[in-house]
Amino acid sequence: MLDLQKLMGQMQGMSEQLQREAQQLTVKLDRAETIFHQAVVNQASLIQQSEQYRDRYIFNCAEPVDALSEIQVISPISTSHIVLATDGSQIAPSRHEIAYCYLINIGRVAIHYNSGIYPLLDNVPEVFYKTEDLYKARQWGIQTEQWMTFKRTVAENVVLANLAMETLASSLKSPLLAFTDGSLVHWEFDEIAAEARSQLLPDILAAWDNLKAQRIPLAGYISAPRAAETTNFLRLQICPFEQPDCKTHCDAKPLDSAPCSQIQPLRDGTLWSRLLKVGECSPLWKSHARILQEYGEHQIYFCYLHVGTEIARIEMPAWTALDVELRSLALQIILAQVQKGYGYPVALAEAHNQAVVTGSDRRRFFAILEQQMVKSGLRNVTTSYKESRKRSSIA
């Protein structure tokens, strides 16, 4: 049991530190706003520098597609439409359980607005127990638990695309939005071997191909974003060197002593909270994350939307973001979703609720598995002594 009394002194020190950081952040934010307005004037030359020297930066820098001064006002959709969403959860493998396996559960939601059709709220569970599911990824230095997380990401996208195809076939031609919780830029795939990525990314891109073919917009919603891709673009404005070559001029310096570090570690969401009003959307930006080199025609663009309760990052593939009609539809539906969900998109919240695996679900899962193992003739089906002892603690 946690001894809260012993934590009191540490909490006081932490509060004082956070207060100092908040004061420093205000200074950085004021400076960043000034730099932003300077970048508005110099946008063309900054983009040219970004394209020319991108491979020499020590930071990831996005590129504005629209004029930096272009702020769009979004109105929530009021006509009939359909929102589709998926989210995932899992039961991780444990050598202390009766069998070494894992489960991925994908929550599915299809909500029809202004149509009188009941929403779809269900989930799709799948158990993984074969040798290739449990141990194949270890040849690439990937543990089973991490591989399970990657497989869940793939499943969320595949199930979403399949749900869209099913809904499209039975819908009354109402506009659809395929909606996901989190980033469409799978940064985590960039850290694994190319052969491992080849087992994951093609399935996601194939699912997106289906959505693109039917002109169903796709969007990823990131709450409380921590990215710094747009503030990194502002670093080009304050770089004192004629050629912004980080590896040549600043590679040997500490990160906090570089000339452009005066606005770091300012996050995009913090900057846009100063620049946007409720219902307003930032200009469109193109991400240049390294993993996107393998995305083909599904390059990812993003913008920041002030939804009232927060600044949310909205990510869209090229075929949604660059299509004015589809992008506008997606943003209108997203804003309506946040309003209906009292600060967070209702479809994403419901997809999470459908996906989540509770402690009691986990116990029932292994109880059913035990029954099936005994029925199959297996003997001595039990958990490890460690697990048994933990479940019957006398404390």
C-alpha cells in the first residue's frame, strides 16, 4: 500500500518546480508568438530552407501547406452523418498464467445521426497462441508484449476499414467519417527492423486504400498533443546561420545552448492555444517524419483545432487532407463529436469503452481457457505458485 504521508514533502518540491516551469513557459510563449508573426512574412524563404536542409536538422520539422496566417472557422455539422470508430485493448501474455497467450480486443462503433438507425456498439476479440504469434518477432529483437501492441495497432485500422465497407453498403448515402484515437504517423514502427515493418505496415496501408477508393475521410484525433513539429519550423526563423545546418554549426553544443533553443521545449498545442479561438483551425501542415517515406501515397498532414476544451491535433492522410470537401467534412464532424462528448469525441470514448478489458474480464477469460484445456484432456492446469500466492495475500 502506498504511504502517502512519506510523499507529502516530495509533492511540495514538485509543485514549486512546476510553478517555475510555468513562469518560464510564459516567457517562451511570448517569444514564440513574436517569432510566428515574423515567420508569416518570411514563410516562402523558410519553406525553401526547410526543403533544402531538412536532412541536416537535428529535429523533426513540419512544412506548412497553407499560409501561416490562414485561420479557418469550423462549424459543427448539423445534417445527417455517420461516425465510425475503433479502439483496442489487450490481455498481455504472462508465464505465470495457465497458458502463454495474449488477446487483442477491438471495440467498434458506428453512430448514425439524424437517421433513426440504432448505433452499432460491439467488439471483436482474437486470441493469439500459435508459436509464430508468440515468438516470431524475437528474431528482430522485439519482445512479445511489444509485438502484441503493434498487432493491435494494425487490427484497429483493419477493423475500421472493414466496418466502413459494411456501413457503406447498408447506409442511406449519408457522409461517413472513419475516426481513430491517436496518431496516424506510426513513429513506433521506425524503431524496428524493416523486415518486421513489412509484417505490419502493408496491412494498414491496404486498409487505407479501401477507404480512399470509396472517398471515406479518415482522421486521427490526438488529445493533449505533445508534438513540436510546427514550433520546430519557427526555429528556422531564428537560426542565425545563412545555411541552417545543425550538424555543422550546433552538433557539438548542448541542446539548450543552440541559438534556436530559446523557444524550446514549447509544444505545438501550447503555441496554438495562444493563436486560435474556439472553433478555429490552424493552417494545414505536412509531416516529414522518417517513417512516412514508406507510406507511399498516404502521406500524413495535420492541423490544430480549438475544440473548446483543448487544442486537439487532427491528422489526415493526403487523400483526405488535400481534398477540400473531405477535409471540411471531417473537421465539421470532429467538432460536433467533441461537443456531443462534452470535451472529447463521443465515438472515440464509446469505442474505448467497448474495447477495454477489465480485471474481471481477464479472470473470466482464463477461467474459460482452463475449462477448455481440461475438456481437451490436459492435466495439471494451474497458475504458477507466485501468481497463486499473490491472489491470496494475507496482508
